[in-house]
Amino acid sequence: MSKHPLQFLEIPRRDPDKEAPDERIRHFGEIYGNYDGASAAAQAGRCISCGNPYCEWQCPVHNYIPNWLDLIEQGKLFEAAELSHETNSLPEICGRICPQDRLCEGACTLNDGVGAVSIGNIEKYITDEALQRGWRPDMSHVVDTGKSVGIVGAGPAGLAAADVLARQGVRSVVYDSYPEVGGLLTYGIPPFKLEKHVVKTRRAILEGMGVQFVLNTRIGDDKPFDELLHEYDAVFLGMGTYTSVRGGFPGEDLEGVHEALPYLVANVYRELGYEDAAIPYVDLAGERVVVLGGGDTGMDCNRTAIRQGAASVQCAYRRDEENMPGSRREVANSREEGIEFLFNQQPVEIIGDGRVSGVKVIETKLGDPGPDGRRSPEPVAGTESILPADAVVIAFGFRPSPPSWFDDFSIETLPSGRVRVATHGRHLFQTSNPKVFAGGDMVRGSDLVVTAVFEGREAAKGIAAYLGV
């Protein structure tokens, strides 16, 4: 029986319950609840099956969103899980951390006043529930080709590449310097957005598909890169971007000034019970914290500091709220948790005598669009002020960190440090060394998890074509 054509009006959008701010800031666990089968089916049934599914086109991996929404409405959970995995290697993770408000849900036809279909929460439900009921990828038809690929980096790009290769009968061994898989999924993204058992479950799934992991191993130091070239038929590089972007203003080296990524990684290490002298814990309890930057990493820093017990957290951003690059959902969550936003405020100096005592900012107005299409902030003379601070976290983004051994193996990079890869032809994401492929942030530049997944998957297809499988 077909559904009522006005179901999207009769059933309002309803997200899973969210923990109250005064409760959730006391711990680092995820803050959102889960749908049950009936709720997921009702919310999926709000989809009006557009003739041209804008949600699908706006999704970087081009998920078959209307199709698996229809399957969930019909109660066909395992079929929905299979279809979800046809385009996305990490759907339960993307369902949690993708900025759906800027992607699929932002493009939903119902987003104009009625309430977009809750695509992200349904995507999360599909894999979580299917796995709990015993679903696993069907590998019964896969024939081992005898080919093998060495993958450097167990982040989203590397995991996605391993997934696609395994389904084509190509064995992968994934190397990573961290003690657990996931890269920044595990060590950069705070647990209140992505609990780490979710990543461990994905590791178990991939291991069940034949993927092997070699951890605590840094390629180039613990294992020479030329060994990978000799041991495998091809190599994939998915090493991410780990070099912090600096502001270039005075005071960045003062005591009490922290880069976002080391701060977040150290906090996750503490939460996971790891001890590493090279990754010292940064405790901002009782301090007046100023976070500089308006992206998702900045929001992660805001919400981590407040959970550590910071006396106050202010987030300064040089453009207005409309032009913030971060997820609107994460901005809202930050506000609910007590973070104060200061828009159109550009830092010009971090002040202090040996240790930070404040941040000098100047008010901005938005001028004409720059080369990237975004309106450029222009300082307004005579509007300087000082934000008192005991600690400052700089979250201006990240850039590639190409290792010195790239030159030894003819792996070319662009002036920005990003790896040069093929963007056309059969061998997509092939580097200047024909046996080496690359994808994710080290190719694109610091971006979303879902774009890294897409590039890892596309590179795996290029590798398969290169290997003739």
C-alpha cells in the first residue's frame, strides 16, 4: 500500500532526543539518542521521492538516499544496509559527523519551511541497527585475485580504499602510526561526536573482510617506503593533513597558546586511557579560554574546553555567522553548552608577558568576494579591543605535511604541499609514481570526512584498473 502523499506534513520532522546541555557537558559521550524501527520508518516515509534527488547530488559520495529511505519505511533493514554500503564505506560514521545541514539535508526539497528529512540520523540508524542484528557485508561472491595493496594511513580515505579493494578481491594491509585505526576519526574528533567503539566496530568489519592492520608503525621511520613498493602490487597514500595553519601575528608562541589538533588529540588520549609523553594532556579547567576559528575543529575545541571545566569559552571569528564554515548544528550545540561567539572579530596579536593574558582583536566588515568566492573580512580602523584569556586555542585549519621521502620515489606535490594525482582517465588518483596512488586530505586539502571517503573509494577503483582486476 502506498503511503499518504502528504505524510511529510502529517508527520513532522523529529530528531532523536538530545541530552540536556547541563548534563552532557559533564561527560564526553555522544549526546544524541537513536531512532527505534518505528521512528526511523516514520521519518523515512516523509521523503517525497523527488524526480531529481537534490540530496543525492549534494552528497559527496552520492548515496542512494531516497532508495534506502524507502527500504527503511518498508522495514527492509538489511537491504538498506547493503545499499548504503554500495556508495559509502563508513555510513554509521558519516551519519554522526557529516554536516548534513550543509549537504544532503540542506538540499532536501522539504528544507524550505517544512523540515528536511532527517537523513543523517536514519543513515546512522541503518548501520547501527543492522550490525546489532547480525548483518555483515556479503563477501561470498568475492574471488581472491592474488593482488595486494599497501595502504599508508588508517583514516577515512585509507579505510574506504581498503573496503572497496576487499570487495574486488584485492588484499590490503593498512599501516598507521597510531595505536588504533581511524586516524582523526579516533584521535581528532571528540567522543561527544563520535564514540570510539563505533570506529573499533568498523575495524572488526574490515578485518572480517580480510583487511589487515599494522599499527604503531610510521612509514619512512619504522618501515622504509621502498619495502612497501617491493612487497605490494600498488600503494595507496591516505596520510591526511596534520600541519596547523598559523595566524602569522605576534604572541602565537606564548605559554598558554595551543594548536587545535594537539589539544584535541591529547584529550582523546586521556579519555582512552593512553599515556604518551610526546602527547601531553592540556587541561583548561578553570581557565578563561578563547578559541580562534569558526570551522568544525573550532567547535570541537569549544566543546572540549567546556567539558574540561573551563571558566568561560569565547569563540572569535573574523566573518559573520552566516559565513562560518562550520556545521550549523555544531554552532548550535556550542551555544547551548555556554560558548560565547564573537563574530566579525579578527585577531591581530596574542598578548602577555611570557604567558598569554589576552587576545587583541579588531572589528571587521565583509568586503568583496575573494578568489574562493567568499567575502573577505576588512579591518575597521580604531575598533581594537582585548579579550582577556588564560588560554588560547588556534583552530585555523590544517595543511598537508608531505614527508621528505616523497622526492626519493618521484611522488610530486603541488606548491601547496598537496599530492599531485590524475583526475582523468582510468587510473584516477594515481600519483607521478605509477605504482602509488593517493587520496583524501593530502590530495584535496583539509576537508570533510565524507570527501576523504569518496576519494579513497575512487582511488581504489583506479588501483583496481591499474592492477587489471
